[in-house]
Amino acid sequence: MNAKRYVNEIISRSCLPFVERQRLKNDLISEVEDALSNGETIEQVMERMGDPDEIARELYANYTGTEDTRPFREYKSELTIVGLPLVHIVRPVYGMAFGNMRVASAAGIRIGTRYGVRSFHGVPTARGIFAFGPKARGVFAMGIVSSGLISVGNVSMGLIALGNVSLGIFSLGNLAIAALFCLANFAVGLVSAGNLSAGYAAAGNLALGKFAIGNEVVGSFAFKITNLVEQMSEIQRFFAELDAPAFVKSFFTHVESALILFTDPSRAVSMILPFILVLIAVVFIPLMVSWGLLKIKENER
Amino acid sequence: MRQFKKGVLELIILKLLSQTEMYGYELVSVINSKSSSFDIKEGTLYPILYRLEDDGLVETRWEQLNDPLKRGKPKKYYAVTKKGKDVMEQSYELWKLVAKDIFEIMEAKG
């Protein structure tokens, strides 16, 4: 824990607009660093100044001139592993975030235009082994914007990234870019599959790559599919005879299995069910768990 | 009760800054040490200080670091403006009137 992190803990929970947070950051870091250079330890400074959440609460109350609670709920587990909490959940309270705008403009003058409240104002980033929140970072991170080892989000980044826009070593999503393998509507990666895919090896409706297979293809070793059922044996021969690195060949083995599946629509449909179950497990269960934990925390207050 | 203390805090901050310019956090310790009834924290001070700055009653300047070898970051000094001094004096006059009235009402026999 150092000056920057302590101050960040404070201002990230303050729910204040950017300009105010910047001012506070300057003044607070200056204060803490000055105390440290005067011989105090960071622990002593933290003891003297107080709990970051409490300071943030005071700041918010003094800025808005109300006793309203800040528009988010937070659960952070006590148990930490390598310095990261096991679970950290941040839930914005959207109704309140917009309610603040009403209170703020009713309070008049300064707040009206300056405090255009957006619901993610100063809401802390969830950071933990399991992290859930609008902004999440962790080993398993889920959020609107998320980053981590396994990251799920609208915009996500990580080793394994799932999201609308995702970037990772392995990524899956709408628009996805991957270092290794990518499955997306618009997929770009070393090896990629999707509607529009581009890569060293690519498979899709429109496929661009050195090795490519699809309805429209651009590549050195390319196969254009016009009629899947009729061309199936041709396709299999194409894959078998392809002179390509091992990882490309193994990718195409899976593409081949998928294509065989597509020739039989009823079997393809039967694959949807397990996919939905996986989706439920990955998304729904963490949501329920985090909702439950937040409820427990609220009741404890 | 907290509200009237807060209103007066602005006045006190203006007065202290009119005597000498200070870092933001210096104000916290000076206020706490100069008065027994105030025990304020950063969470209370900074919103008020920034409001005074936004209203033009207080201004900031960055400390000139003359020693280039010193690794410290330049710090912000807060000082009162002319407008701040005027507002402070007017506010204090008003406060004195109010205080007098309150005293008379509260101390009235009967």
C-alpha cells in the first residue's frame, strides 16, 4: 500500500465528477507524500486520515450537501490471495445515480451543469480473484469493461476474452481480436473463425488468410464453398492434402467437424442446448452469487 | 447543528488564508489546533475549499521548486483573493449581527 493506492481507494469511491477527482488526487497525494517524507509510515497516515470508504462518503456528502448514500453498493471479501480479495463486487444503483442529478440541480447553482452525473462516476473498479462490476479486473472478471485472465464483458481484454468487443490471446465475441484463436462475427487472429474472419488461417463467410475456407475467400491456399453438401468430400480432401503448419491443420480438423455438423441441421440445433447451459453457468450463476452477497452485506448494516 | 458549523468554516478558512497562504492539508491541522470546537477532516475541508476556489474567493499557485535535485513534486498553495477578502469581511459583519440576535433571544429571561 502506498500513497497513490491509498488515495486511489478514496477517490475511486467518491462518485464525484472527473474534475473534482483530479483536484482531490493532487491535494491528497501531496498530503500523504508529505506526511511520508516527514517520517510517518503509510500505516500511521492511514490510521490518522481514516478508512478510504469513510473519507469518500464524507466527500460525497459534503459535495452534494445531502446525506444520500453513494450510488453504488460494494462487497469485498476479507479473504485475500496474493493481495487480491477473493471476491469484489461493485453494483451501481442506477436509480440513485439519476436521482442525484435531480437533487443536484435542485440544490442549484454550481451543480447543474458541472455535475452532469453519469452512473459510472467514481464508482470503484472491482478488483479481485472474482471481480464483478461495471469496471472489473481480476483473475475471473466480469463487467461492462473488464480485463483479466478470464474476462467477460461488453468490452473485454484478457488471456481468454469474451465480449462484444474483445481482445485477448483467445477471444470470442462480436468484434474480436486475438493473438492466437478468435471466434467472432468479425474475427481477427492468428487462427480465426467467424462471419468475417481474417488471419493466418481463417474460416468463415468471408475468409481472408494464407489458408482460408469459406463462401468468399482470399488466400494463397483457399477453398471457396458454393455448395457444402456436394463439396464435402472435396473439402475433406482439401484439408487432408493441405501443406500447412500443425496448428493450422488441427484448426481445420475442427472446422471440418463443424462443417459436417452443418450438413445436418438437426444435429446443429442440438448443439445449441449445451451452449446455452454453458452461457448460463458462466454468466447467470456469478450474477446470482454477487446479488446474494450484496444482499447479505446490506442486511448486515 | 452540523450545518451552522459548516457555514462558519468557510469564514474561518478565508480568514486563515488571508493571514498566510497554505497547502490544502495545512488548513486541516491549523483549524483543528486553533479551535477546540472544530475537529475537521479532509473529507470536510476539500469540498469547501474547492467551492471557494470555484467562486473566485480563493486562488491557487504552484510552489516553485528551486532545488532541481529534490525529487518532490511541486505542491499547491491556496491563498485568498481580493474578492475573497471582501466577502469574508461582509460575511463576518453579518455573522456578528446574527450572533448578537441569537444571544439576545437565547439569553432572554422568562
